[in-house]
Amino acid sequence: MKPKRKVVLLSLGGVVGTLFLGAVSGAGKMLTTDLWPSLRPFISTAWTWTLELFTWLAQPVAFPLWSFIVALLVVVGIIGFLGLVVASFSSDLNAVNAKFDPELPSLNESAQQVLAVIAIHGGRNEGLYLSQIPSTAGLSQLVYEGAMDVLYHWNLISISYSNWGDQVSLSALGRAYVLHPQSPLAWVVKSA
């Protein structure tokens, strides 16, 4: 269990316990000071039934009847504990599942356009120079730079720096993005 959950559960248990003890204390004071005399018949009947229940549970049999109630409480406690463990594991499993099957990042239209140009032209042996992308994609310099910032943020591209010019290609995540069946760039794979 995570530390925050423990703190929340402990504080929640403390609040519930305090409220319960306060209610029992208040009810006990009302009954002992006889503030509600009309409740006296109900209380005496409930007390009689409680004593009869304890008498029945204490009957001498091969196996005490009260042990069935204890066994039931133990089973309910174990089921509750296992439920908490399963809930904890399910959140951990969701986090691991998100790593294995990541959601596609939401890219704007210009970033998709630049990524498509890189996917189409960057896979060739000659490579694609950064200076070629704005004219090939038909974007202004500002829109191109913003699209490159988005692609770089999501780690979808890799840039190779050299004296002849900087070349760009798809990173492993970029290829996974383009090849993903739900990708908006699935047409690039079909056209290649």
C-alpha cells in the first residue's frame, strides 16, 4: 500500500472511531439521565433480547455457537483485506499497462504534417536535412519550429548533428507512433 493511502485510511478510521464513540457516549448519557423516558420499554426489550442471544450463544454444545460468528467475521475480514490488496495491485497494473501500451500523444496538425514528411523522406539512405523540412512540408518557419518542439518534447524524432548539416529521422517512439494502428498517420505506412 502506498504511504498516502495508509495516512488516509488511518485518519479516516480515526474520524469514524471518534464519531462512533461520541455517539455511544451521548446515547449512554441520555439513557442514564433518563432524558427520554419513552424509550425505556424499548431499551429493556432490547436488553432482554441481547441477554437471550448471549445465553443461546453460550449453550454447551460440541462446538460453541459464538465461534461461528467469529469465523464469519474472520472470513469477512480476510475478504476485505484481499479486496484492498487487489485494488492496490490494479492501480499498479494499470500503470505498468500504460508503459507497455502507451497512448498516442495528441499532436496538432502541423506536428503531424512534419512527422509525416520525416517518416516519408527520412527513411531513405540520403537522410533528411532539417533545412529541407519547412519547404517540403509547406510550413512557415515559426509553425515548423513549433511542430519540431512538439515532436522533440514527445521524443518522436532524433537529430544527428554534423558539419554537413543536421539530419533528422524518426526515433523508436516515432516509428511506433506512425506504425500504431490507431495513428492518424496510418496513411504514411500504406503509401510507403
